[in-house]
Amino acid sequence: MLTGQEIVYVGNEWFTENKTSSHHIAEILACCNRVLYVQGSGQRRPTTSRRDIKKLVSKLGKALKHPVQVQDNLFISSPLIVPLHSHSLVRRFNSTILKWTVKRACKKMGFRNPILWILAPHFGSLAGGLNEIGTVYYCVDEYSAQPNVDSQAIRKMEAELLRKSNVVFTVSELLRIDKSKINPNCYLSLHGVDTAHFGKALNRQSKPLPDISAIPRPIIGFFGLIQERVDLSLINYLASNLKDASFVLIGMVSQDISEVRGLPNVYFLGPKPYEDLPEYMQYFDVCIMPYKLNDEMVNSNPKKLREYLASGKPVVSVRIKEVERYSKYVYIADNNAQFLDLLKEAIAENSTERMQDRMKAMEKESWEYRAEQISSIVSKHISISRSN
């Protein structure tokens, strides 16, 4: 494990109910290093919605503040990024204000020669500007394929970041193959899982949760952002053909759900804190991964697969290459009709042995183990002798 280092870590927004790989890795690194965590939002083009306007105003206020300490050795910085990456003038403005904000935060924390750790390509302009001893690019998605982004601009920024990085990690083999065309120091690093946390789903709480305890069983459950990648037409098909089951979706809704809103057996419970997810999963009889197989998802490695498996629950998923690694433990469907058949099979499953097999398979997939693997590889590509 890396120890005694200064790390500038550009990750997802910190204060969110959706705890991601960047949160887990940053927390583990902060156990033995000082970490300045830069909230790396601002890739998606903003809309005129009240939510987006409110977020922009909030970010402007945060950008003027000094880093906020949230844990021992872990501080949060919130630079302002204007998410209009197709405009060269805006990109230059972003680069200038970003470097100024992060340099100011580094000075405040006494950082002299940090390791720069980036998860978002539109923050790549930081590389080479912080007197860093090296740059790590940790790629968790095909960012150019995400909805409402300027694909061409994102690809250009990512290519530049790949060239500047000492080492690159990707969460799927398809991403590794693609990114290694520019940077040969590219390694596969799968997501991890908090096995102890999601293992709590086995223990029924004595106090029922009012928004799910009254929902008729069996419950087919999903948690995560309910954005365009979630295939609501598949949910519609399943719920319409399996009327005796209830479909519960937990998470913030950011797409039009009118297609399934009128179905009596489909329930949207809204976002829940990460800490509470196992309590809700206690009511799940089956977990599902109902994604659209677009370029983004084909290249992905959904983190929630391991979280589902760590709970011991049966899982039904569309066919994603990285999910196939766990085909022994997951029901994988190639079309809607097969998804329905496998869902019925999963509901009928009552095997303690299979439940234990799923949980046991996740024992060697902890975030601590992933962080140790990554640290070992980083040490091979970045000399840490200049760090304090």
C-alpha cells in the first residue's frame, strides 16, 4: 500500500448518496497518506432545469472556499468547471481556474510534490501543472459515450490525459484494450466491494422500513442512478408479464419514467443513503441489472454487481462482458423473453448453498485488496522518493 504520500485525487462528487469506486479508493488511500480530494463533476452539458441551476450556484460558492476536512487525512476541494467542453475558450477558462483552485488548495495543505490521481478526462489539464511526481488515470467508464456530453471534446481531452499519464487503470478489459492504444502502461483493475456492509442484507431488522415493508413479495430490486442507461422498456415488459411480483427501484430518477409510472407493481422509492442500502436489500428476493447495451454499458463493469453478490441475493443481468466473469453466480439474459424466464427461475430459487457461494466469491474482491494491487503497480511506474 502507498504510504506517506501527498495525493491529489480527482474523483466523483463526494457528497452524494451514490458511493462510487473513487470514494472507496480515496478513503483507503487516506488511511496512510494525505489526500486532497477534488470533486470532479462538470462533464455533462447542463440544462435549464432547476436542479442543474441550483448545482451550478452551489459549486460557485464551494469553489471560493478552502478545502474541507471530512476525515483524518482527507480534504475536499470543489473547483468550478463550466461544462461546455466543445468551446475552446471555455476549455481554456476551465484549465486556468482549475489549476489556480487546486494549486491554492495544495499550498494550503502544504503539498509540494503530490501524486496526481484522475478519474475524469476533463480534469486532465491538471497533469504537469502541480509539480507532481507522476499521474495516474483511473478510467471507470467510456466517458465519451455517456449521455449529454460532447463526445468529440471528451475523446480529445482523454487522449491528452492518456499521453500524460505514467500509468492507467481501467475497470473492464474492453476499456483496457482501447486505452492501451495510446498508453501501453494500462492495467485492468476491477471494482471492489464492501463485503461486510452488503452482507448485512442477510439479517432482517426488527423495525420494518415503512416505504418497502408493505410492498407485496416477491420483490425484484434495483438500486443506483435511474438514468438513461436503465432500460425502462425492459422493466415495462417484465412488470407487465410478471404481475404477481413487485419491481422496486431505489435511486435518483434522471430520465422520463412515464413508460412505467402507471404500472401498479412498479415502485420508485427515491435515493437512499449508502449506509441504508443493506436494510432495503433485505426485502429484495432478486436483484436485477436491466441496462441498455449501448457503447457506454458494453465497455462498463457495473460496481453494483459485486454489491448484489455480496448480499447473497440471486442476480439477473443483461449480457455485459465483465458480468460474464461471474456467470457461475449470475443469471445472464440475451433478450427480454430470456430475462423474464431467468427472473422466474431466480424467484423460485431457494438455495442456501448458492447464496453462500455468491458471498464467498466476493471475499477476495474487497476494496482494500484492490487498493493494494493498484498501489503496487503505481509504485513501479512512479518514483516516490521525492515525496515527503
